[in-house]
Amino acid sequence: MIMRLFIASIACLFCASALALSSDNPVVISNIEFPIPDQYLLVNDYFGLLTIARSVEINKKLQALEKHNGTQIVYMSVPSTGKLDIRDYAIKVANKWDLGNNGQGNGVLFLVCQDGNMYIYVGPGVAGALPDVKIARIFRDIAAPHFKLENYSEGIEATLDELIKAAKWEDTTPTFYNYLDATGYYFSPFLSIFERVKMLLTLERVLIGALVLFGVLYAAGLMISRRKKDRTAN
């Protein structure tokens, strides 16, 4: 009897799974906001819309652009933005990751959600190369037609190619993000000595350095004073 109940339970579970995966049933989209990671890459395909080969190829293109003029274009796909509007979620991502990584907003985010919504966030540092009119045209002529035919991978790459093309000749300040450890401090080979020193000499580091120097000088002064007293006593 127990064995029959066990077999029946397995059969019910199998049927339920098959029903849930059937193409006649809509996929349930999560309404839980996808947590924004602390670290990121130029390609962040958390919903898995890209093949590995295409992801690698896109990453090379985005790296080449960043090395060329410092413009940082980032792609991200997520299962859900939760209760947040996709625009608000994109702004939240851009602010947390400081896209452009130089305080001048030289970053662009192409965000794709499971429900089919897309949004392109453009930082103020590259708004001249990617005005709202151009973004609307990219959505209308490139992204939307591909996504309508469910050619997601091709549509994503074509959209990013158009963004790269538009931002290629933008005169922006080089970024300095280290994608390996995500510290936010990366000495790119195209940064000048002045820019490297400027990156290091933050107010916090200057204050800490001054305190350390004061401590060292104070300790050295005490040692010299004691030696003088010892010599006088002898």
C-alpha cells in the first residue's frame, strides 16, 4: 500500500512538472527584485540570454571601447526588477556601480528584464553622443524587431554594437575600474601620472597620511629627547 502511494505521488509530481513546463502555460515571472551584486563585469547576463561565445565576443568589444576613450558600456539581464520600474532599477544599478568610475558619468547601462522590458541608462558624461532621440531609434529599429522574433542574443549584440558606434568618438575621461577584485582602483595604462596621483590623494588618505606622519615625528621626537636627557644625566 505504501509503495503504491509513493508511486502515485511521484506520478502526480511528474504530471505537475510537465504541466508547468508546457508551452501552453505561461511562465510565472518572479516579482522579487533581483539583488544588485557588489561586483560587476561589462557583461552581466544573470538571466542567461547570451551564449558563452557571444558573451565573450561582446565583452571584447566593450573592453576595446573603454580602452579607446574611457566610455564604459555595461550589459545586464535580470529575472525581475520587483516592484521597481525598470528605469528606477537601472538608475539604482548605475548609482551603486558608479558606471564610468570617475565621477563624470561616462557610463551606459543596457538593462534587459525577463518580462521583455528594456532600458538604456545614459550617464551625463556621454549624453551628447547618446541623446534620447538616438536611444529611441535604437530601441525602435534594432532592439524591438529582434526581440519580437525572440532573437534575444542577436538583438542584444546588435543594440550594443549601435551604442558602441555612437559613443566611439566621444571625448571622455578614462575609467579606472578593476574588474578582477572590484576595488574601484585600477591604473589603466592610458592614465597620466597626474590622474594616478589624483586618484590616490583623496581627502581620507591625505588625513590618514598626515596622522601617520605626525605620529612618526612625535615618536622620533620623544626618542631624541630621551637620549639627550640620558646623555645629560651621564
